[in-house]
Amino acid sequence: MPDTSRLNFASDNAAPVLPEIMEALARANSGPARAYGNDPLTMKVEAKLKEIFECDLKAFPVATGTSANVLGLSVLTPPFGVVYCHRLAHIEEDECGAPEFYTGGAKLALMEGEMGKLSAGALRTKIRHAGQGVPHHAQPAAISITQASECGTLYRADEISAIGEVAKEFGLSLHMDGARFANAVASLNAAPAEITWKAGVDVLSFGATKNGAMAVEAVVFFDLEKAREFEFRRKRGAHLFSKMRYLSAQLDAYLANDLWLTTARKANAAAARLAEGINKIEGASLLYRPEANILFARLSQEVIARLAKTDIVYYPPSEAQPDVMRLVTSWDTREADVDLMLDVMTGKV
Amino acid sequence: MPDTSRLNFASDNAAPVLPEIMEALARANSGPARAYGNDPLTMKVEAKLKEIFECDLKAFPVATGTSANVLGLSVLTPPFGVVYCHRLAHIEEDECGAPEFYTGGAKLALMEGEMGKLSAGALRTKIRHAGQGVPHHAQPAAISITQASECGTLYRADEISAIGEVAKEFGLSLHMDGARFANAVASLNAAPAEITWKAGVDVLSFGATKNGAMAVEAVVFFDLEKAREFEFRRKRGAHLFSKMRYLSAQLDAYLANDLWLTTARKANAAAARLAEGINKIEGASLLYRPEANILFARLSQEVIARLAKTDIVYYPPSEAQPDVMRLVTSWDTREADVDLMLDVMTGKV
Amino acid sequence: MPDTSRLNFASDNAAPVLPEIMEALARANSGPARAYGNDPLTMKVEAKLKEIFECDLKAFPVATGTSANVLGLSVLTPPFGVVYCHRLAHIEEDECGAPEFYTGGAKLALMEGEMGKLSAGALRTKIRHAGQGVPHHAQPAAISITQASECGTLYRADEISAIGEVAKEFGLSLHMDGARFANAVASLNAAPAEITWKAGVDVLSFGATKNGAMAVEAVVFFDLEKAREFEFRRKRGAHLFSKMRYLSAQLDAYLANDLWLTTARKANAAAARLAEGINKIEGASLLYRPEANILFARLSQEVIARLAKTDIVYYPPSEAQPDVMRLVTSWDTREADVDLMLDVMTGKV
Amino acid sequence: MPDTSRLNFASDNAAPVLPEIMEALARANSGPARAYGNDPLTMKVEAKLKEIFECDLKAFPVATGTSANVLGLSVLTPPFGVVYCHRLAHIEEDECGAPEFYTGGAKLALMEGEMGKLSAGALRTKIRHAGQGVPHHAQPAAISITQASECGTLYRADEISAIGEVAKEFGLSLHMDGARFANAVASLNAAPAEITWKAGVDVLSFGATKNGAMAVEAVVFFDLEKAREFEFRRKRGAHLFSKMRYLSAQLDAYLANDLWLTTARKANAAAARLAEGINKIEGASLLYRPEANILFARLSQEVIARLAKTDIVYYPPSEAQPDVMRLVTSWDTREADVDLMLDVMTGKV
């Protein structure tokens, strides 16, 4: 049996840091620099993001995806507000109540939605019946969508625009959790502007960590007015880094020469290759067409048992869905890794 | 005039990262690793801290000093609690309300105290009159002391023990903000255990960032029972890092071969050299004997004007105290830097 | 057409105060009394509740049903906790985020359940998959059930015991929203102890306002240890009344001579009479068998149109369910009121 | 020795309810009424307050003084805000952290100030050095003054205007805790408008409970824009009363025929009579000239011992100030009560 020790399909978080980013950190490590973001690198990153998004904006580096999401939401919703999101959204499932904490007690209203995505129609119906203006009810404040979604699927520009219209109609803000925004842009081949501010997005969590950074995301405000409170909320959340240059250096390298897109394309391609292989396995199938770097496969117990015998890292199926496995690829997943995984699944090795 | 561009006495935050730590990050950057702290490095760091503190403990890496403080305090005080601290404490002055946020609204009760330190006697008097058990009053819950203090002074083991006694007497917890704990240990030449758990400290913010790390502190619980909630509060605060290995790698290198102490000694020595020089300047004086890497100097307007003409980085005196300057050294402050600074101050260059 | 001006089926909140309670307020209004609950009436009420519930307990008067619920929940769940409740629960639907506010950001996990009730089986499944101990997930902390439910149905003692077992199994607390507890006791003809602490309930919101008081509920702790924090949380929530005697006087009269049960029986009987009449209307039907003082009727558009022409007060059907009407009776609903309502519905008058 | 059982100088909270208010409650208790403030009495009260304050305003009844204060403050300050108040303010001393809770963690910045009052000058200095715009520091948001103050002293219109100017200068809101506003108006003989909105006050807690109501205060917004959020915050704080008519009935009677002023004058006169008598006692003196219904007297141990032998209710001197006693009168303090109190103090009876 070949060595499977570097196979990890549990999370793109398991991947190491891109060499270009390690080099940028080393370059940044010279002499003193002004603390707390008053350094030249931090300003350079904001300028680069303006170029990428073709608009004026405010960008704030933070170190975790959860902090990007919940700090963003905290300026969009009052403590008596409601944030509409998919039942499977990271902010609901995987943040241990951080959105409630940062908003001072706002509610997440959970919605169903095919392929892990919200629909404008369902949102409109739900918000219309939410009792806007009635003090007995928490008040509709924001919609949060995830791009790429938790199911590995993508929102098209027109789908986002339709949701943006609903937000506008009821006076809500639109938030995008873009922990895997790079994978979405790479896959859709869309201009970043088209699937964000032009479609009504007010605040974007622009992820980098899952796509090869060490620990950095940018909270991007297209609505500059809403950015005013952000610095205070970031500090009060204990997310203002003293040695900010080391966050900004990561982003700087990430954005240079389209590294973020090149890298995302590699992860997406690995997922596509894996999907193709799984589709060929007798009795296996995919729950959704994988559009980014996540896939959900329905597998036979035989296949699951084969994987269980190895040291390959992945999340085993849940008790609730014992034949469904989530598999995630990263910039560091090589073609050979995918092929070896498939060989294990099919019993070839 | 010689080149003063690398002179920075504003903050130890301005210093770059220790080469040993950069190397450790590079070493850690190989292949996949389990996310969220389930990696070998994170476990190794906790074991090393047990050795250093000569006791069982729980240690949690976080990335900012503020998060270390406020996450620690959040498990020590209920939302209707009071934390006693010095008027100048970082948790009061420089955290934009983060302690109030993380505790859910606890109060900081501000106290005077000579040389930036709390005294056991003043604490006892204050807490005795605080109305324990009376529902009209927020309830005494914790005492927070800073070692080294904001004034650059140090608590001796017996001073801490006396405060620990007060905490015990009234059923409060004792928290130590150790953003500059290394500077304190290096200067006091004390065993870490003597000035922490043996003196009654329940939770320590064990700093590393200001002393040469990129962005890491450890929240150290000597009271293991109080650590139970911590993991949930860290995640909910958005301070659980997915790629935790890069926090732990920093701590690992920092603790190895007494690097943390060697480095702190350098910063302390630079401050002592600077203090000695200032003491010799006509009309200049120190507000406190510097025991760590911070000093406060009373300077003539002539000296202040000389500095203002350079590109040396420091915080100018405040409007309230126009002749007092705070100067901070770091592991990266060289003897030549200090001497050049003194030459500028005295008008020699 | 006869005078329908006193017909109100919108809410038991619309009813006036029982004459016995008005008299008790007048009796209490003599000379000075110690403030904040240190008066004899407040102690007497707690003693009476011990007698009624046949156990030791702690009881705290507050003035609103929402405050009773959320103050109770605030001591049962940490800020990173989850409270399991029915999708229709008052704490979810009608409290504008008060539970999230008072718990410091805990989540309500909404569940379906027939006839407005939770089932032990569904709770067990849901909690088992909730990720207890995993820091990414908010932590199961409490179950909240409503007796009588929002649908006007009741939990039997064995149903509550089964839910109490689930709570115990996973280490959760059990909270009961008893805004209409009197209606439940009167209808079930059960001993209060049987459907509360003997069945595993830790904290009960013992309602009085909807059943004829002016503004008072008692938060009853059967788990005395959990009551310790309550007084601080009540004051901090601004719900400690200075002139407490006027809250306690209401409860004193309410509990004397079984007034609370007599009164609830009247409201229940009015609902039963109304239900019986509706069942006889061509094309009308009840969604649930009414067990307390609330009923949901499916009505023809003809009947709905007849009501719309009058000044009778009720909540019109929602846009989502245009043929369903909620009707609520109170201690002040007379037989003649019910008969007149039915005459209007059937077009007799 | 005569009967001293009705003597209570501990608090105006100890007094019973005015007969006019009891009668108004009885009158309101007839037939059904729309819940939650949609009743005619609640609207009438707002109209009456517009007349009294000679301006447009929004008024919201709540039941406790603490809720009036903290709900008002919660719309004036963000969670990262600072509220400037006197060290002795009720919001700091007697609300168990309710302001911090309702604001989501804002800080109270405590200030000294003669006779329990803030001065415009000290506020200007303090706010100027508070670091507006700097993310490390909690941000100045509001000033809160107490009229009548905790020391029983009063702000003149020009003193309030000067503070209002400071608020405007730095962009802060001005809040007035008027738990004893009636006593202030009665004593100053000022138009309510002159000492509130014309002097820059944005929100007033208009107290009634301490001056003869059962449990009601009005939160009065002169800045209508700031009132928009209030209804949601009141409900979420669990302070929206279902049977609101019984709060409004109290206010209605309180405001009719200047009852509020007549009553306050009686309490003030009783305090003045008591002050006059104390001034004549050998060795006794007053700390401040009493301007409302509170006085602080320095008394000999002999006098204190005489009181201790009786059943008269008062707060004994604190350990910290063993010769100072706070004495409070109410609408129910009769001349004979005062004279008997003085006779006891002087040893005449």
C-alpha cells in the first residue's frame, strides 16, 4: 500500500501556507514598523482591492474567517435584528454563537434552500411575514449568503442580484461570507465586482486562509458609511493586530499576480478530478455538481470501510447520514493525491 | 546627523519577529496538519508550559494580547460582576471596551495605586464596601494586575501573594495581564511559579508578541476547573485559529532554550541603559525606577524639541502632561540605538 | 344588532384586573413598607407557593411574562448555549430577541412538534447530533416548553417527565413557560407538583397577568442552587420593583382561596363553549381540541366577513393562513359573550 | 414614647401610592382594552406631556426607574461608547450593571463634582483627552446628569445649558435621570422646558414612582429621531407591559391638576423642615443645602444612638462615614412625622 500520509480531504484548513506568502512574511520582517495598521503594506492592500473590485471600498484585515463574518454582521444589524441565512451556513453551524455575541443578541433566521443556496423568492415571502415595525418581533436587518456555499455550489450574478433586490425592497443589508470567494471567482470566471457590489452586496468576508494564507481575511465594505463603526468593533472584539504588517504581507502576496485565483483554480481542479473519479465508482454518486473545492458523495459502505482502514484524514459520515461524505480539496492537493484517494476508494491499492 | 530611521521607542509592538520564530514558522509549513489545535505542536507547547510553571495547567494560544486578557476575564466574572484594576490598566485604557464586551457587561472598578500597582490594603477596603450579596450593586468577581505594569514597574512575589490573599478572602479570582511577563521574570529573576499560582494567580495572559513573536499569547489556567468554558468562549469570540500550528510554532520556539528570557533581558537592558543616560541629562528625571522595558521620563522642552526634529518614532507627550515622555525598548533595540537616542536628546548629534 | 363592544377574543391580556386583586392592592396601600421585596407580603407569597407546589422553592415576583421567561432562562444557559423550543414558542415569536439579550447571545433551536408541543423523541435526536463538547458548536443548555402551549394544548405529566428525562440524560435544564399555567392545572386537574418538579422542571414562569392580575408573574425555582444568581440578574435587567408590595399583593390575592384556579376554569369553560359552537357551524372546524383558553378555528370566508363588519376585537387571519383564526378567552369572558360571538359568526344577529 | 412606627426616612420608595392614583387605577379597570399601549390612556399621557414640556416629544411608560434610565441610555450610546456621569450617580451605584447590560457593554466614566453635580468644565477637559476617533479607546457617547442629584442638590438651567454645550461640541447626547424630576421642578420653580430640551437634554427619565405612583416612569425623547429604536429595545428588555393601561392611568392622574408638583412640594417642604430642625441641634450640620427631598446630616454619636433605639426606618451611616446619615422624605411625610423625628434626635421623647 502506498504512503497516504499526506492525504487530507477534511478541510482546506489543513493545508500549509503558500510559499509566496511565507516569503512575503520574511520580507516584511525587517526593522520596526508602525503598529495597528498604520504601516505601508496595509494601505497597499486596500489600494489593490480597489483595483480588483473596480470601486472605492474600505478593507480591514482580520485573522479568522469567523471574525470577518461576525464583525461584518455586527455593523449591519442592531441587537434586536434578524439575519436571514441558510440552515447550513457557517455562521449558524460552525461559529459557536459568535454572530449572536458580536451583534449583541440578534437572531439568525434559518432557511431551507436547494443546493445550499437561498432563493430570492423564499426570502421575500419570509421577510414579508416577519412583522417589520412590530415591537414584539425581532426586526429584519440583513441577509447573509455564502459564496462558494457550504455545499460547494455557487451563486450566479443574477441570483445574487435578485437577492440584493429583496434586501433593498425591505431595507436590509446584504452580507457575503466569502471564505471561499476565490474558488467562486475562479470557477465562475466572473469579475469580482459583478458578484458583489454590483449585485447589491454591502459587506464581503474576503477569505484567504482556506486558500493558502496563514491566517488572514479582509472585511471589505462597499458601503463606506457602514464602515465607520468597524474599527471600534474590531478593537473591542480583540481582533486589531498590533503587528498588522504580518497580516497585510499575507494579503499583499495573495493578491499579487493573481496568486489567489491561480491557487483557487488548483483546488477547484482537484475537486473536479475527484468528482469525476467518484462518478465512475459503482454505486457512488454526488449530491451536487461540485463547482468549487467541496463535494458531497454518497458512498457504499464498502468504500467507506476501505477509507476507514487508512490514515487518510477526512470527516467520517455523520450518524444522521451514514452514507454521505464531505470531501474538500485545497491548493496543496496534487493530482497524484486525488488519484491515490480514488485508488483507495475503488480498492485498487 | 546619523541615520535614525530604525529608532523606535513608541512600542515593543513595532519590533519585528525574532529570527528563531520565523524559522519555526518555516519548519511548521510542511504538508497538512489537523486544524483548530489538534496538532502535535499545540500539545507540545502546553507540556512545555507545565514544565516552566512546575504545575498542571491548561494553556490556550490566542493571537492578540487583548483577546488573552478578555477571554481570561470572561470566565472569571459573571455579567453582573466587577473587576478591580489599576486606573492605568491596559484593560481599561487600551481595549476599547473589550472586557465589558466579553464579560457581557461587567464593570471595571478603577483604583489608584503608586507606581502603577494595586495594593492589597486598598483592595481590601474597596471590596469590603462594595456590597457583596446586595442586588443593587454589581458584584466583586475578580482582581486584575499587570506584570510588568503599565509604568514599567514590577510586583514582587510577596505583593502578589498579599493581593491573592484578598482575592481568597472575598471569594474573587486573580487575573494577571502578563503581556510583558517575560520582562518581569527576567528582571525579578524569580521562578515563574512564585509570581503566579503560588501567589494566588488563577489565570495568566502569558505574552509573547511584544517580546518578539509575530502574534501569539497563551492564556494559562492554573485553576483547571475554570478552564472548562474557555474553548467555547474562544471560538465564540472568533479567536480559535484554524491553522493553529502557526500560533503554536511561535510559542514553541519562544519557549525553547529560554529564548523568551534571553530576549526580555535584552529589552530590559536597553531600557536600563537608556534610563542611566537620561538620568545624566541636565534637568531630566525618571518618574519611576524602570524595572522592565518601559520608562517614563520628565524632559525639558529643549530635549523634547530636539527629538521632534528627527524621524525617531515615539509617542509625544500628552497635552495633560507636556513634559513627560513614555519610552519603550524591545528585543530589537541595540546598544547603539540607545546611545544614538541619548546623543540626540543631549544635542550631541 | 346587539352591542358587541365588550367582545374581545384577541388576547387574555385585554381583560381587566380581577376585583379581588384590586381590593388587595387597596389593602396594601397603607403607610410605609420596606422596598425591594423586604416586605411581609413578598415572604408570604413564597410560603404559599411552597404549599401549592408541596416542596421547597424560591419564588421571585416580576411584572411581565417576557421578563419571567428570559430571566429564568438567563440562569440556565451560558452565552454560548442553546435553548430547544417549539417553533411557535412565545420566547421565539413574541419577545423581540429578549432571550438572546438576557442570555448574552444564546441560540434558540427551533423544533417542529404536533399540536404546538415538543416530543421527547425529537429532542433526543436533535440534541444527540448537536455536537456537545465540540467548540465549533453552540452548546445544548436548556429545553423550554410552554404549558398551556401556544396552540391551546396541554402537556400531560408523563409527556413532561419524558422530556425531563432527556434533559437529565444530556445535562440540560428544563424551563417551563407557564404564562397560562393556571389554565393548564385547571384543565388537567393535576397537582402542580406532578407537572413541574416531579417531572423534571427546574424553573417555572408562573403566570398571573393573563389570568386576571394587573402585572405580575412569579419566577419559581425548584432547583434552589440555580436561584442564587437570580436576584442580581433581575436587578440588572431593571426588573426589581422598589414598591414590591404591590406585585406581591396581586399574587397574594391570586393564590388565596384557589382564585387562580377558579378564574382559569372560567376562561377554559368559555373556550370550550365557543369551540362547541364553532364545531356546529357548517364548514367550520377546529385545528386542535382546545384544552385551555385558546382555540384555532378554520372558518369560511363568509364567517370571517361577518366578523369583519363588527367592532369585535380579534386578530384577523394572517396572509399566510387566510382561513385560520386564533380566538382567546379570559376570566372576563361571559357565557353571553360567547353566545353573542357565535350568533355573529352564524349570522343570527 | 410616642408611636414612631410610621416614620420612614430611608427612601421615598417606602411611601404608599397617592389616593388619586389608586382611584385612577380603579377607574381604568373596566372591560377589555387593547394591550401593549394601543389604548386611549397611553395616547392621552403623551399629549399631556407635550403640553407640560411645550414641545413635540415621544413618551414611553415603563415601570421602574432603572429601566427608564438604561433603556434611554441604550439608544444614546453604542456598545463601544462611554457615558460620563457623577461617581455617585444611580446608574453607577445602584443598578447592578444594568447600563452596561442594556448598552451591550458601554463604559461609565466616573467623575467627581461638588455637591453631587457634574461641571461643564470638568466634562470638557475629560472628553477632550478621551481619544475620540482612536480605536484603542471606548468612544465618548453620552453625558448623564441626575436632577435632583443623589445629594439632594439641583442643577440650574444655566448649568445644564453649559453641559448641553459640551455635549454638542463633542457630538455627545445628554441624558437626564429625573427619578426626582418633580422635586426639582417644584423647588426651582422653573418651566420643565427650560431645564430639559431648551438646555440640550435629549432624553429624560421622568420619574413618578418615588413621588407617589405605584410603579411608573416615562422615558421622554425630545430628539424624536432617537426614539425610533426605543420600542424594540423596550420589548427586548421585557419592559413592554401587556396591560399598559394600568401604567398610563397612573401617569394620567399624576399629571392631572399639577398633582405631581403639589406632591413634590410636600416632600420638599418636609425635607426643609427637617433640615431646619437638624441645623438647630448642637453639633449637627448638613453636608449640602437641601434643595429637594434628600438631605445628608452630620450627626453626633449621641443622636445616632438615640435613633438606633427606635423602630424608625432609615439607612444607618456607612462604615466609611460613621457620622453621616442620609434622610429622605416623601409625599407621605407629615409635619408631625418630621417633628417627632426631631424630638427623637434631640432626646425630647
